[in-house]
Amino acid sequence: MNYDICVLGLGYIGLPTASIFATKGKKVLGVDVVPRVVETINAGKIHIEEPDLDVLVRAAVQSGNLRADTKPAPAATYIIAVPTPFRKEHQQHKTPDLSFVEQATRFIAPVVPAGALVILESTSPVGTTEKVRGWLLDELGRVRKAEASALGVSLRFAHCPERILPGQMLKELVANDRIAGGLTPEASLAARDLYRVFCTGEIFLTDARTAEMAKLTENSFRDVNIAFANELSLICEKLGIDVWELIRLANRHPRVKILQPGPGVGGHCIAVDPWFIVDAAPDEARLIRTAREVNDRKPERVLAWVRAAATRFPRPVIACFGLAFKADVDDLRESPAVEIVERLAHDGLGEVLAVEPHIRALPAALAAGGGVQLVDAAAALARANVLVLLVSHRAFAGIDRKLLAGKAVVDTRGFWK
């Protein structure tokens, strides 16, 4: 069977994208290398938490337009939506890891038909779409040598970065403006026409390099602004000023909108993408690098606050509220909260409890050592004498402030003020 679209990677971006195309009448094959993910989706179920995604996936599968497999098949369009993390070997200069993109690209070489459109959705360093073309042409030369030259000339390549926020994915997937950046004008137009199937926002045409840099710029802008708020929190601590009141008052200026500080920055985009710019232009990206360093160091300061609070009790029991990288999602990728809880358990300051209403089991990083227990909020409040608010989940807003009395509270979000 030939498909209209083959989506490689069925995670937070690939699964919603595949499903919405399917509900719009496209024949879609979703590909993931994890058999459990494939089985779950083919059963009309989901393996990630996102409002209304279960309904969308079930509808897509029941319509017969969405099927999942561990291997790709011939399709008119291939959408690559796999992770693009960074390598952590060198803390001072984190470099992009494009191995998943390369593997996905080479994976389609045996089946890609002439004239196919290959779209990279994964947030990537500038020049990655060109690498995708190079990897695919190289692999075609290995596995389909006789037809590789003619086939390669017929293929079109574009970068169309996603711009969706966990917790609001389905709404933003449809409504947000998009960018279609091709290696050729023809590829840009083809990508634009494809996303018009479901996108009600405006779709802007550009070249692939500009599209790649646009997504990195958007997330770096956010990172710099968060770093300003986090740095303010450190300055205010030193000067004895309530940072939450300070920001509230400063934001009364009509042209000032300071963000809220927190325990750091996480997620698959903002905590990662600025490093791609720094890696590409290390001498020029000085402000972007500094912002990353400010945000990366914030968990260490939070740990210092928690250690100081723990000294108030002969037998500290530390309850950490929230593990996700942002409020009201189950996404733990690059979460500073996970890093903080892991460090607390390693330090052996006392018993460590984790409260995360959006997950059913601890992530491997916390479960491995056995030093952290996953409990509900009521149990944490009853057992702990040190409370650490790391994520402003709505579930924590209704906690009776009387239950905080007599306990040491480290509120990194100003949520319980």
C-alpha cells in the first residue's frame, strides 16, 4: 500500500501530526522503533499524556486512515519528527546530536518513491535539512545504486518546524502560523500546500536555513527572558527583596513584561535549542550562551536553599512537588525538577518524596537508586517537614495553606505565597 504521508517518530510531535492528517482524510503510516508504541497506537490508544489526544488518535485509527508500524513504506511525503538532543560530554559547549535524524533519513531510502517530499519537523541546527538530503542521497547510492541518481534529483526537501506547546498541542497545531522552508522554492510550496490540509494559521514561505534559524531564535528569545527573571531572583535573594513583588510592580510599566522565575528551564526545546546557535556561532552568541548558563545553574541554587531548610530538622523528610518541565503536563524531558530531586536523593539529606500527579511511575533516573518515593500530595503533606514547590501544577493550587504551617517551604514558583 502506498501512503499519502509517512511520519517517522510517534512522540509528542509526530503522533498529533500523524493523527490530525489522518482525520483530514490522508492515508498515514506512523513509524516508531519501539514496538510497544506501535501496538498502543494501533489499538487506538496513546502512550503520552495530552488533552484530547486520545480522542484524536482513536478517531484516526478507527477511520482506517492511520496505521503504525516499525518500518516505513512508500509514501508521497515523509515527515521526520524524531528527537534532536544535545551531547552532554562537555558542559561548556554542548553540541547537537543528529543521530536520530540521520537514522530516520537513511531508514526511508529503500522505499522512498520518485518525487517524494521529505519534511524535517524536528527542531534542528542550521544546515540540517541539507544534511538530510545528503544522508538520503548517500543511502540511496548504497541500497538502490542503479536508480539513485535519477531518484535523488526528483526528491524535494523542506524544514517545517513545529510551534506547539505541551498541554495545548491540538489547538496550537491547527491555529498557529507555520513556516515552510524548502531547499528549493518548489519544495516550500509543496510543504505549504500539505499543511494547508489542517492549518488555519498563515503559512510563510522561506528557505530551509531561515526556517531552521527561526525556530531556534523563537526558543532562544524565551530562554533569554527566563534567564533575566531567574537572575533577578538571585539578585533579590542577596539584597533581601521579594522577587515576586518586585516583578509584579515592575510589570505595571506599560512596556515591561518580566516572566516568572523558577527552578531552571526544561523541555525538549527551550533548554536545548539555544545550544544549537551557540555551537554554530560560539564567538557571536555570547548573550544566548550566558542565558543558558544562568538557567542551567539555577537548580544548584535551589539545592542550596533546600539544604539550608533541611538543617532545621534532625530528621528531614523532603517532599518535592512536581517533576514535569512545566505545569500540567507529564513531560519530564530536560526537567530541572527531576535533576533537583535526583541530586537530593544522592546527597542523602533525608527521606525524599516526589509528588507528580501526571505520572504513574518514577522516571528511570529517580527509580534506579531507590532513594525517592512517588506519593500523592496528601501523603507528602502528612509526612514531610520540608516542602519544595518545583512545578506550578493546578493540582497544587488548592492545597490548604494551613497544612504548610510549621514546615520549611522552598517555593521556587511563588505559587504558595
